[in-house]
Amino acid sequence: MRLRVKMILVPVLAGTLFSCAEQKANPADRYFEKGQYELAAQTYTENLKNKPSDVKILYNRGRAYQEMGDFEKAQQDFETALTIEPSNFQVLLSLSSVQLQQNNYASALLYATKAEEIPGAPAMASFLKGRALHQLGMPEDALKAYGNAIQLDKDFGQAYFNRGLLKIALNRNKQACEDLKLASVLDYPGAKESLAKYCK
């Protein structure tokens, strides 16, 4: 069963950079924070000449490329970072996100699942897993993954929202409206409108 529910996917990990005292002084980080992604990528590239195996710089440059829509370069940086630190869930989550943005749902699922298995992984790992499962036409597994994300983070508005819309598609309106109400209370974009549309 293919479920075609239009969903808002706020850019995952948007603006998330590795934070470190010495990195705060890096002009590339300031460029990134100002939305000057091309300048950020160029500056991170300069930094990598002296530190070619620095996972933080590779990751941050990958994020800049991702924001620019250059998913191929972003993926290359994330994959290089992953070879250096195979258990870095932040890198795995970014790889999953890039795969989702390119509609490569099986790959997105693989990376999200790997991230989810790492102790201390954030709720975003389960959420991305849910997004991939949803797009792969596995709604029950997607609901479970969204539920796991919510268990880890009770204030995860996007997880409530996506789970609510999936339940609408499955004709579980009462449960869906509960999720949409929670997403609305958490001020997730589009939740109030969906609540008004589906839960009259």
C-alpha cells in the first residue's frame, strides 16, 4: 500500500554544526549561521587542507553543501567522516537526511537504523527511520518508529505531526486528531491547519 500524504519536512538538523570552543572562532561557522553556505563551504575547504581527517570540519562542510542543495558533495563529506568515525550518529543522521531529500528511501532507512542502534542516539534517528518506512509503504512500522521518537522526546512536534497525518491516511481519525492537537500545542508548522481540516 502506497500512502501519499503531503507532509512538511522541516530540514533535518538545519543549522546543526558540531560545536567546540575552538570551532566557535572559525569564520566558516559564522558564514553558515548567516546562511552564507557557499562562503562557509569554501572556508571549510581551506581548513581541510591542514586537517584533512577532521570529522567536525568534514561534517560541517557537508552540512553547507546540503543547505546549498549539492547533495552529492554533502554525501561524499558525510561518508568520508563516517569512515573516520563509524559510530558518529550525527553523521549517520545527516546521511539519512540527504537520502530522504533525494527520495532514496531504502538508503535513508539503513542510515537511520544504524544511528538508532547507537547508545545515546537522539529521537531524530527514530523519526528519520519513520519517514523512510512511511515512504517505503510500511505504515505500521513507520507508526512504531514515530512512536519511538516521541518516547525519547515528548516535545517532538514534527513526530506527532507526521504520525497524525499517517493515521489520517489509515482512517484512524480519533488517534490522528490527538497527535495533531499535540503538534499544534507544540507550534509545529502546519499542525493548526491540519487540525482544522481533519478534526472538525
